[in-house]
Amino acid sequence: MLRSPLRQFGLAALLTMLVSTVAIAGPPWIAIEYPVNPHDAGTRGALLTVRTYHHGELMSYDVSGTAEGIVDGRRQSMPLDIRRLTQVGMYAVRWQKPAQGTWMLVITSKQNGSHAATALVTIDARGEVAQVSVPSDTIENGRWSVPRKVAAAEVDAMLKANAATAVARR
């Protein structure tokens, strides 16, 4: 079956447009803001806020998270109270560090059930944010930083390292 030059051109133009759209769209991102704005009723009393992006634009995602800890040598996990704010792509995280243990927060964004980005938030002995990382891979010769899934073993290793550091400081 022969295709007309016009039909071939149309198909090539459509494919070019689709590929260009994906390249321009860029990857998702997640950012943590700390401390929160105490003058905003939506964030008052929250530990931190989360912003979710697609490329450079704030975009709503499904955001969930857990507090992961080691207390008396035992691993513990508890869900975080994450509330969507009125601004698109913004969420308040309410959580208070238990009196005992070494803790970190694992906050993940998803879109249509697929992983978008994960932020790992280290919590210090006072219950404050000490460090934030978004595990990522670079693609296109370093042009894009693309968040990757975080393995449970990575969280365990970070918790154990943080617990060992806390013991050494005592």
C-alpha cells in the first residue's frame, strides 16, 4: 500500500510534535519549605510544606508520606498528616517528633498511580528539619535531574547512619 506524501508529512509532523512536547514538559519535582509561614492559616502548626512541580510549574499530585524511625533499636513507621492547601501543588505536613528515637520523613508524590518524586527529610533531635534530599538521576548529559524511586534499603541505611551519629554526639 502506497502512502501519499501529504499523509507521510502529516504523520511525521504529528510524531515530531509529540516528541517535542515530552522534551519541553520536563520531569516532575518535589520541594520542601521549612519553616512554614506562621501567618498562613493553612500552614499554622505544620512542620513543613511540600510543593510539587511538573518542570517549573506548580502542579497538584497525590502526596503521601511516612515518618520512619528507630526507637530503642527497633524500626517504627507512622503515617504523616498531609493536607492539600488552597494553592495548586502545595501541601502542609503536620507531625511532631516522638520523645524517643531517630526519625526521618519520606514524602512521595504520584500522578495517576505512578511515582513522580520523593523527598527524604532528616529530622534532628529537637524535631526540626536538618536536611532534605530528592534522590535523582541525571539524563540527557546532565540537562535534567529526574527524581527516582527510593528503595526501602536506602531509608534503612540513612536511619541507621543518623542513629549512629546521634549516639556518637551524646
